[in-house]
Amino acid sequence: MFYLVAFGPLIASAVALAVLLVVPSKKVLWVTVGLALASTVWSGVTAWALRDGMGPDATSSSGLAALSGFAEGMNVPVFAAAVVVVAAVTRYRTSRPYP
């Protein structure tokens, strides 16, 4: 369930990337990049809220331990958003002739 909450918005940016592959326009590029950024922020919110775990075995953390747990939860979402953004920019740039 966590993956659906954390990566759900990334599905929308992947769909926008698919649209960009068919119709490379500046508007679709900005929508794709914006959705990838929004999904990364949303993943950050969920990673921060769930960094200590849930249930009876949850631990409380603060300071560098909390930051370490947050960074550990954000590795995959940041990488996935970077892949979407790089693919979108590459597709847009290769669809335009050089001046």
C-alpha cells in the first residue's frame, strides 16, 4: 500500500511522458516535469511521515537519524522522477531541429 501512496502521482507523470513521446510539445514537457516534481514532493511527504515505521514496533527518531531515515526512503522516488524528467527533456530536445 505504501508504494501506491508514494508512487501514485508518478504514474500520472509517466502517462504524460507517454503523451510526450507521441506529441512532443513544450506544454506537454512542462506538464510532465511538473507532475514528476509534484510526485517527488508527495513521496517526500509520505517518506517523512512514515520514516519511523508504524505499529507497536515504531521507533521515534530526531536529528540526523530522522534525516537518514528520510533520505533512505527517498532514494527510489528521486531516481524515478529523474528518469522521467531526463527522458522527457531528451525526447523534446531530439524532436526539434537545431538552429
